[in-house]
Amino acid sequence: MQRRALLALAPLFAGGCASTFPADVTPSSNPASATSGIRDIRPANVIGEYHPRQAVEPKPWRQRNDEQAPKSGGDS
């Protein structure tokens, strides 16, 4: 019984020793190179699409559900 348990757990132990990193982990360009591309940095407007909204009282959930429910054509 113990031998079967060890055989069942062996792949887990072997998997723990495996490398999880890809083979190529170096950058594609040298960051210290003087000829590497430099991005143009411009200030960004962080509130460009801001629209102020006022707090409102919540509507009853059943009314909201009925408003969004698909309308059935065969109801009589």
C-alpha cells in the first residue's frame, strides 16, 4: 500500500524540480544601448473622461428587473 502511494506521489515530487521559466528570459534589446528607441513621454490627463455624477436613491429591485426583462409577445 505504501509503495503504491509513493508511486502515485512520485510525479508530484519530480514536477517540483522542473523549471517553470521559459528558456529565453533575456530582453530582445539591450536597455543600456545608446541606440535603443526612446519613447516620447508626454503628460497624460488623468481625469480627461471624468463626468461628475450625483448620488440617487435606489429604485425598487422588482421594478428595475421588470424594466430590463425581455418583453414576451404571447402574454394574455
